Amino acid sequence: MALEAAGAEGSSDQIMREVDAGEILGKIQARQPVEYDHVIVRGDLDLSRVQLQKNVTSPIRINDSMFYDLVNFNGTTFEKPVDLSGSNFAMDVFFREVAFSGYANFEGATFSGCVSFSEATFGDNVNFEEVTFSDYASFSEATFTDYASFGEVTFGDNARFGEAEFWHGAGFWEATFRDDVNFLGTSFNDDTSFRMADFGGEADFREVTFSGYANFAGAELRGEAEFYRATFSGDADFGAYFSGYAEFYLATFGGEA
């Protein structure tokens, strides 16, 4: 069945073919490439079920598409690149304890429900630029082994990055956090940018480690900003705007700030 549907970027005037989630799961089980553009995915896309393989060897590319039902990849290992850029997810999405061995691209995607990447491992570059998270989003205890880009991302609800590990740089430039964001105990082991970021709620950076350059130039922190026991080993730029209470008690600075 083909429908005319709006929602995915660039798709408002295009006929979008409906694809059953079972078709996609069948291709994954057969180790075939999964490649779709401008489609509507119907049915739960659930790889967490016991009878389905956990190591996915198929490259996944589903661009500018719409997922109307549950997406659950908990515990899955993706051995090839995953590209879901420009797609819209209407329901909750689960990537908990997922391992991405290749490049992961979510650029321009929209997540309307809750999203969990908790304890996920990104083995290559990951792109979350211009993504919209409308509901709660968790990256708690996630590991980013290569560069992680969250430039111009929008978090509409609480965002959690507690105890995450960023090993080769993180970019949150011009990010928007409309509610509280939690980076408690997070490790940034290379240069990190929050340049021009907008923090609308509480920003919790307690016990965070910044091993490289920490750039908050032009950022606006409207709520409480807590940097209790934060460690800045390199230079830090705090040419930011603090509208609320800011705490740096027991924070340590190894470079210029």
C-alpha cells in the first residue's frame, strides 16, 4: 500500500510506501542489506525477542521514513553501519546495551516517544546532529569510542548522560536542552564543545571530568548549573551567560579558565 504522508523531511509531497516490520526483520535474519527511503514502517520492529539473532551483519539504511510502532533493538550488536537519518519515530525507541561497530547516523531524526541508548557502545563516529528528542532521552553509561556529534540537537524533556564516556571528542554546539540535563560523573576524555548551547532547566555537571578543552563560550544556562567536584584538566572557556545559581565548589582547574 502507498500513502501520501507528511512528517519525514522532504517527504510531504511524495507517496510513501508501507513496509511491514516483518519484512525488515526477515532481511536481517537472512543477512541481507536493509535499504529503504521514504517508507512507512508498520508493526513492531523488535529484535529483542529471544528467537532472533543478536549479531546483525546487515548494513541498515532507512532514511526519511516513518516508524509508527515500537522500535526495540535492546542487546543487539550491529556489525555494519546503521543509518536512520531523517526518520520519524512515533513511539518509544530502545537501543539499550546496543553495540554499534560501524558508523551510526541519526542526523535530522525525530523521536516523539521516550528513547534509551543507556549502556550503548558506539565503536565509530556517531551523528545526532539536528535530532529532536521530544520526550525523555537517556544515554546513561553509554560509551562513545570515537567522535560524538550532538550539534544543534534538541532535547524537549529530561536528558540523561550520567556516567557516560566520551573518548575522542564531543560536540554539543548550539544544542538546546529545554528541561533538565544530567551529566553526573560523565567523562569527556578529549575536547568538548557546548558552544552556544541553551540550557533551559537544571544543568548537572557534578563530578564530571573534562580532560581536554571545555568550551562553553556563548552558552546560556537559565536554571541551576552545578559543577561540584568537576575536574577541568585542560583549558576551559566559560564566556557563558548564567541566569541562575552556578556552583563550582571543589571544582579543579588544570589550565586556563
